Amino acid sequence: MKNRIWYKELLMLGFDKKSSKDEVFFDLYGYEYFYMTLMLNKDILAEWSPTSGNVTLYRTGKNEKLFTTEVTNYDELYKLVAFFGKLPIKS
């Protein structure tokens, strides 16, 4: 099975769920399209797609991919989120 990052893992790292109405997506998959995002800093957005299961980094305002490869596993994503100091504090 291909590496992927799961929805529950993103919630643990503080990602927010965003919805988008897309009738073509709904016709193909049978559920409304959504994605998960986390602002790593004021310029860098991490975005997860449920269809790929991977996270892509974007420079905000420019809609440019920062890396040609995506983050494809939880350990890599955890380190990235920790590097930017965005790990949620557990109480």
C-alpha cells in the first residue's frame, strides 16, 4: 500500500478541515470534497487532500508549490510541523 497520511493524524497535529462544494467530485466519489490545512508560518501553508493522502506545501498569496515532492508519511509531517513550532500543546 502506498504511504499516506490519515485524517486522524492531521487532527492530532492541529490541521483544520475546509469544505468545498464540487459536484464533479461528489459524482465520482460519493461525498463532498474537503481538504485539511495548517499555516506553518505567515507564508507557508500545508494542505492535505483526502484523495492523495499526502501534504503539499504552498507559499501563500502566490499559490506556488514549495517542493516538487509531497510529504507522504506521518513521521516526516510531524518533524516538519515541529520544526515550525506548530505542534499542539496537550493539556
